Amino acid sequence: MADIFKKDTFDDYRVRKTAADDADTVVRTLQDAAGWLNDKGIHQWDFYLTDEAVSEVKEAIEAGTTYLVTDRDDHPVATFNLSQSQNELDASLWGDRGDDALYLHRLAIDKNYRHQQIGRRLLSWIQENSKTESDVLRLDCVADNPGLNQFYENAGFSFSGFAEAMDIQFSKYEKQLDD
């Protein structure tokens, strides 16, 4: 079981920390999502179409912050990163908070599972099943992706303002975690 969570399942899905041999699956899922976004004219994940992305994904797997969601046949459904520590981007967007928060990044749904509300259910599951001392879940997305911004608002996240990093304007969202 993923040690940050009370349980490792939701609906018919299993959530687990990734291992080194999951890197190709995670990269493929992120690259597919980046291509899908590009087709819609949204370039927020262009980085995942580069060779540098593979190295960054492997580092996150080694750090123990990357998770894989699989179905009952162990097919990949989604991937995400979740950390109790701010990374460099978090600190630049949110400021150096030093509080008890979880930071969510790289939530991507496999192309075969899109439009099934898995992302929304996964966000709820993270909120309800965290066994950390954290009291808030924070995330960000590019400000010029109206669909994703609306998705987070519809999922109950509160808009916390805009911030700029790497010459990109980001929207910041947060939601209180259940006790």
C-alpha cells in the first residue's frame, strides 16, 4: 500500500507508488496527455514531449512521489505526483510555506480511461484517504487552460490566485483535507 494513504484502492482501481520499471508507463501516459493537449491548442505539458522529461520522471520515481493507478487487470489508468514537501516550482508559486500541505502534480489519465470521471474520483480519494498531518491539498495549472481550471473548481478546489514562474502564469488551487 502507498504509505501516504489509509487504503490503496478506490472503486475498482488500485493506487501504488511507482517503481523504476514503471518509468516508461508514466512517461508514455504524460506524453500522450501532452499530445492530446497540444491537439487542443494547449501547450502546458510540452515539456513532457522532450528527452529531459524522462530524466525528471525517473528522479520523481526515485524520490517516491510518483503514483500509478491501475485497473483490476493491472492496466495503467492514471499517474500523479504527490508530496508533503514543496518542490522548487511550489515554492516559487506559493511562497515558502513551511506548513502541513500536500502538493499534487502531473495528474494524467490514460487515453483509454478519459471521460469517465476518474480524475475527479481520484482527487476525492486523495482528499479522503490521506493519512498525513497535512490539512490542505494544493495544486496548480497554467492559467490559460480554461477546461482544467474549471475542472478543479468543479471538483471543489478554491482558487487561491495567480502566480508567475518560468514566464508562465499559473492558477493556484487548494482544498481542505478530510480528517
